[in-house]
Amino acid sequence: MACTEHAPEGLPIVEIYTDGACSPNPGPGGWSAILIFGEVCKEYDQQPVSSS
């Protein structure tokens, strides 16, 4: 779901989805993000030693 009603006219829309967790908290964990711009999709992730 894009929030286009707040985007200035003429600017591109990028959809961003994120998630992350650690177990136990605080402790080891990770995160990921997906960015979508038209037909282009980029995925990013990391698993740091401590995510706190």
C-alpha cells in the first residue's frame, strides 16, 4: 500500500518493507528491508552480533 496522497506531484514513489528481531532480547538478531521502485526491487539484510 503506497501512501501517495502525501507525495508531492512528480516525485517517484518508493515502497519500503522492513522487519527485524533478536532472541533473546537483548542478543543476537537481524534485520531486513525490501525497497521497490517500479519494476526494480532491492533487498538488504544484516545479522549483527548484537542488535540491541
